Amino acid sequence: MDPRGTGKSAEIRDLLGAMMRESGRLKTRSVPKLLDVVELVAARPETGLKKGSLGTVVENLTGGFFLVEFCDDDGRTLSVETLSIGDFVVR
């Protein structure tokens, strides 16, 4: 509520709401461990992987990169990709 009619209360509320939403998103990006299931946040057309494809972390590389294996429903490897932490979310 803005008793003075300046509109600042709504601006602060909106800013705080945006900050809270962003902090919630950051918490969901946990650092993966070996064998964690991860989900791609964007398609990788060069490999045929679609946004939302699930993979398994098979190696933690240096510099914030991870080796992730993507398999079909029968367990056959489709692709092994080197991904940065921004390329996926831990499921």
C-alpha cells in the first residue's frame, strides 16, 4: 500500500518479487555429482538432442565442465557431450 500516492511501494514490491524469483531459480541449479540425471535447457541440433533431453553426468571435468551421456530407451548411447553448468539443470 502506498499512503503517499507516489507509486514507490509498488516498485519496491515488484523489485523484491523479481529478486525472490531469481534466487529461487539459482537454488535449482545445483552442482551436479557423478551419475546425476540432468536436463538440457536448450536443443543441440548438431547432435540431434532436443531441449529437455535427459542425460547422466559421467565425469566432472575442470573449469566447470561436465561429461554427460545421453542414451535412448534401450540404453544405447546417443551422444556424449561436454557441457557447462549453464547448459543443463540437475533433475
